[in-house]
Amino acid sequence: MKKILVVDDAAFMRLMLKGILSKNGYEIVGEAENGQEAVEKYRSLSPDLVTMDITMPIMEGVEAVRQIKKLDPNAKIIMCSAMGQQTMVVESLQAGAKDFIVKPFQEERVLESIRKTLGA
Ligand SMILES: [Mg+2]
């Protein structure tokens, strides 16, 4: 079972993603609510994939991507973006994120992105 770390400062967003992922056979290995916690949990949990929010307190998603890619150049990270965050999506992709999904999430699009990223 593939292990996923879900990162978002909004608890209901994490809940929504966890629902989609767990009912489709993925294991939620951990959650983080800011970028710094995401980096720490990536280090301790070694997930197969990370879903990463962009706007969070303490450390934003783009910086968390940079730090995780420094720890593990093969890290697989999907950005969770909202309308109007194109600049940060581009920065995240340049920092090594593999793909992005847009809120509000559509289940099929989430699963397609995860399958594609895990297979890459
Ligand atoms: Mg947020």
C-alpha cells in the first residue's frame, strides 16, 4: 500500500483528501499543517508521496518542497493549489514538485495525478 503524507493547514482539506485517498487504497501515513512540520514528517515517515498545500503559516508549501527535495531528490510531491496561485505553482514545479491539483478537489483528478506521479 502506498504511503501518503497529507499537508494542509485547513483540517477540512486534509479530511477531504484523506477520505478520497483511503477509500481508494492509499495509506495516510501522516498529516502536517505547515511546511516545517511537513519537512520533519517527510524525514521521519519516508512517504511514497506528499500532497502539499501552498499557503500555510510558519513555512509555505514552496519552501517545504525545496527542503524536502534537498533531503530526497526523488521525493514525489503534488501541489494543492487554489485559483490565483499560478505563480507559486510554477515556482513549486521548478523546485521539483511533479504536478498540481486545484481546489475544490475532483476525486478523479486527484487520483489521476497520484497514479501518474507514483508511476513516474
Ligand atoms: Mg492553506
